[in-house]
Amino acid sequence: MRRILGALLIVALALSPASPVSAASVDGLKLHSSSAGTGSAALIFVHGWTCDDSSWSAQVPEFAKKYRVLTLDLPGHGKSSVPAQDKFSIGLFARAVEAVRAEAGVERVVLVGHSMGAPVIREYARLYPQHVAGLVAVDGPLDMRGFGEPQAGRGAFTPPPMTGPEGLKAREGMIKGMFTAQTAKPLQDHILKMMLSAPEATAAGAMAAMFDPKISRTSVIDSPALAVYAGTNTIPDVAKVREVVPKFEATQIAGTGHFVMMEKPAEFNALLTGFLERIKFQ
């Protein structure tokens, strides 16, 4: 049965559920983005570190039945242009999301961000609160306080090398650590190929951006927010997160690794549907 499901997943990933839109750009970098569905109620799906918009292949056709659905490849990822390594930042990624929203002509959106995409959508909400109807973090943080800053008893986190043969080996090890024994082999193969295909500059630059102390600055995000955590992760102290995200709620999908929305799409889609039903887009 797992082999059959895995084969069906690969077929779904191979099909393009959305049509390309004319390329938006940020800082002179061309952005690959796609659009599906119609209407003023819109969702923007934001992928994680060294991933691309195929991360959402199990969500786009489902939610395009009712919403306008936008996906993009962040700068340096997928089919989007690659910035200089010292130009990568969470702020750049957030402004890329805004460029896609503006080009699509939608006013208020729910942003769904996986992994690194969670701090990206949080930064978007900080910069463009007028366009945010809601936030959904998928196995990623919305409370960034202290992120990237030195902790008691140790210095700031230093990511492993991302370049050269050793960097490639480190990246592969990190990615494999995101799976569980239940993660279907075809899905593992797809994710490994996707993430290891990213340029070295992206792997290093985006990793550094995630641990830039500037993204830990405190600001209250007043939008409704849902976090969906992997079964391998731990739900944070909800009361503490609500100090900076007052309308925060969290849940978990058992039996999943880091790629929650790809491993158990039906359960994830049901949770997202329930959240969206409570959102006021206008």
C-alpha cells in the first residue's frame, strides 16, 4: 500500500497544479510564481530552506477549488534568480512574497509557511500587516525572540558548512534527519533531489539568514495564527507565544516528520480548512 501511495504522490508532484503568472521581481531578481483558482480570498504558500513551490503540490489543487492560491520560489530557490550570497535575508524573502501578492492584485491573504517559510511569513506580517488575514506556520517558529542570539552557556548557533563536498554531505545528512521511518521512499527521494539541487550560495545564504539576530526583534503580530507541528517536534508554550502572537494556536500531526503537509496531506488540509473557515478576508 505504501508503494502505491508513493507512486501516486510522484505522479501528483509531476503534474503542475497551477499556471505560471507573469514574473514578479524583487531587487532586480526575477521570481517564479504560480496562480490557481479565482476570487478575492487568497492564500500564499511559502516553502522552506532549499525547497521550492512543489512542496505544496498536495495543497494547491485542493484549496484552488475555493480560494485564489499563489505559490512562489523564494530568491535563490527553484526557478527564481539567485542573489549574491551576502544579500540573502528573511527580509528579502518577505519582500519577494509581497511582490507576488502585489502583482496578483489580491488585497488580504492567508500566508502558509513551512520551516524557514514560518519566519518569512512572520516578517511579512511585521512589514505588511494590512495585507495579512492570517498566518499558518508548518513545523516552523512564529515566535523568533532570541533566535540566532547567543544563549546562556554557549555562543550563537553556527550552522555546519554548506559548500564543497563536505557541505553537500552535511546538507544530505540534515535532510535525511527530517524524515521518519514512515516517510515514503518516493517522497524522500523527491525531497532530497529538490533540496540538494539548490545552489551552494542558496544553501549557505538562506541558512545564515535564518540565524541572523535581526529577525529576533520583538513585534506583536495581531493576525490569527495557527502552527501545525510534526510528530517529531514539540509544541511550544502557547501562553508564551501569545505574548507576541496573541491569537496563536497550535496542533500536531502524529506520525510525521518535518514535511508534514507532504507526508499526511489529507490531515494537514483538514486542519488548514478549519482555520480558513474562521478567517475574515475582507
